[in-house]
Amino acid sequence: MLRAVIFDLDGTLFDSHYDWKLIRKKLGVKDAPILSYLNNLTKEKKKKSYKLLETFEQTATEGAVLRVGIKKLISYLGKKNIKKAIVTNNSRKSVFYLMKKWNLTFDTIVTRDDGVWKPSGKPLKIALKKLNVKMEDAVYIGNSDMDRKAAEELGIKFFMLREGKSAAELIPIIEKFIL
């Protein structure tokens, strides 16, 4: 029985425009996941790099728009008493800015500030623990391979929300898991 839906943030709840190629270039990141790369830097270089990353995030966050169908999906989940969470590699500051701007509430939020990030399944595990929900009673909705990998590592059901699709299209699929 479905008791919780966990959402990714950027590209899933919101359309945010990041120039990942430019960000990687400015940070000096080649192939590794950005956060893994930054975490292995010296303390001083890490601090500078995170500050630069946060500048890019702030710009993208300020221009972010709610994804089509999200309000309808969130409202549906609320009516069904299904808990809602966010798991994102973004900063807590960016998440709370968006929650306030778009008047959204979630039962729990896990960000990179919690010390873990995708593609690891650990952030999802933390969210489930905070929600007091078993893995088999939850689904994760994301828009990237990184999201899919995190879900697979943990073994949680995953729904890919493709670009250009309305989040409301997931309601009939989610409905099947509520029974």
C-alpha cells in the first residue's frame, strides 16, 4: 500500500535551467558527479567551489517554474493522505526558497546539506526513515539517470517523469499502488 511519494526537485517538481556544461567547466569537473568531485577537494578549494556552485544554483532557482501538473499531483496525494518528501542534490536554501515562493509543503526534505547525495540511495533511505515509511510503501519520482540509479540502489519503486510530460499523468499509475 502506498504511503509516501518522494520527489526529486530540479526537472521533476520544477523546470530549472542549469548550464551544466558551463558549471562543470567553471568548477573543473570532467566526468565525475559534481558533488563527489567537490567533496574530494582541499578544504579551501572546496569552500570556493561550493560558493560558485551556489551562485549558479541561485540563478537557476530564481528562474525556476513549477512543472506542469505538479499542483494537481500534490493535491491528489494530499487528499489520499499520502506523505510527500523531496530528495535533491540541491541546497536546503534553494529548496526552501522554492517552497516559499510556490507555497508548497512537504513532510520531509533531504538535501546535499544532509551529507549524502544521489546517485547513492542513502538520501532516499534517510527520507523514508524521517517519514517512518517502509521502502515497499513508497515510490520515487525523478527525471534523470541519477535518480533512477539512486532508486535502484535502494530497491524503491521509481517513476521517470520525462521532459514535456505533465506530472498529473502519473496519477492513474500511482492510483494502482494505493489500494
